[in-house]
Amino acid sequence: MAKIRNGFVSNSSSSSFMIYGGSLNLDGDLSKIIEKLLEGKSETEKADILDCVYEDKEHKDVNAYELREYLYDVAPKEFNIESAGYDGEYVYIGKDPSSQPDNQTHGDWKKEIQDKLKNVLGDGIGGFGWHEDCSYDS
């Protein structure tokens, strides 16, 4: 008789996600997103955030991992923030399909997600659609 394991596998080094939402254009204009991150912070905190989010002193190259961590402060709490790519260079913000209410059409649900994200993140977010990734650390 074979045993079937239910639940978390402790030696698994893979992760995956599937969300409907948008992607950040890390090469585009992130000024509204950065502005949101700095809102209400002291000058010292602002300098620390900028030093973490940008990999260079000219503030051109974004550190996607650090940006993702700071986005938790400004993104709507019901949204997932995911990253993909070898170094996490792709950042996605959206909702898991299981979060769609039964009494809401799929089209209305997707529009609501887009509207909320555009309201909070402005032109820094685009690429709306289904985003999924599965990564494995060997």
C-alpha cells in the first residue's frame, strides 16, 4: 500500500503563483510609485528608501527585490505582490483568481483590479492580464 503525503513538502524548493493584475515597467517612469513610497517619511527615511530601491546613485537602475518589499506599504492590502525571473526582475501586482466574489462578473472583477492599481500606482503599472510563474531552486 502506498502512502500519499498531504500538505506542505518541507524539502521542496519550488514556488509558483497565478494572478490577474499588472506588471511594473522597471525601465519606465516610476515617479508616482516612488512618490507613494516616500509619502510621510522623514528626510533620512526617504534617503534610505532611495538607496535601497535604486542600485546606483543616479537613480536609474531599480533593485526589483527591494522595490517589491517597499510596495507592500502602498499597494492595496488585498493584492498579491509577486516577482519572477532569475533575479526577480519582473514585479507583478494582482489578485489570485480564487478571490473573485461569486456575485461579481469576471469582467467587472478584472476592471476593479485595474482601476485600483492605476489609482494607486499611476502610469508605472501596465501589462494587465494573467501572470504566472513557477520557479525552482536547484
